[in-house]
Amino acid sequence: MTLTPGKTTITQLTSSGTSTTMTPSGQADLAIHIAQSNGTGSVTAVGTAQVQYQVAGESIWRSPPNYAVTFSATTAAVDNRPLAIDRTATAVRVVWVAPTGVTSPTLDATLSWNVIT
């Protein structure tokens, strides 16, 4: 038995909204890494993200409270957050509320996993 790593990324968000859906092709060591850049200016309200996932055969998106992230208020900060994802997930996305008071904030996310062969 060997582990083969894989990963996929969202299309970068530049304003509040829901990311593209990421689909893992393996269910071992499933994790997401989220990075928010506050851009320039003074943060008046911090950015937040809610990681959501679906499992096979369901149409609902699950939003566990422990998958919610509140980012830093530090000006020009890039805040990276890793989260382990339920291994039953067949689709993952991020709902982002961008920080306010800044120019050009961004959100990036990468979903990674291992395929057991």
C-alpha cells in the first residue's frame, strides 16, 4: 500500500462570495489550507470564511462550526489556516466574507489529500 498525494485549488476570490467547488480524488488525510490577504488599507471589519462540504448522495452543504475561520485584522497580513476535512467529503467549497476598509483583499484555498493505492 502506498500514498499518492493530490491537490486542487479554488479560483481566487477578490470579493465576498462562494468559491468554486473542489473535488478530492482520495479520502485519506483530506485537508484544506485557506489564505486571506488583507490587501492595503486599515481593516475595519475582519474577514471570515466558512468551509462547507458535501458527502456522496446528498445535495446539502454541511457547515460545521469548527470549519469557520476568523482572519487577522493586521494591515497587509496574509493569514494561512489549515483545517482537516471530514474524510467522507466528496466536494468542498469556501464561503468568504471579505474584510472591509481595505483595497484588494483576496482569498485562496487548496484542498489536498492522499490516495491509497
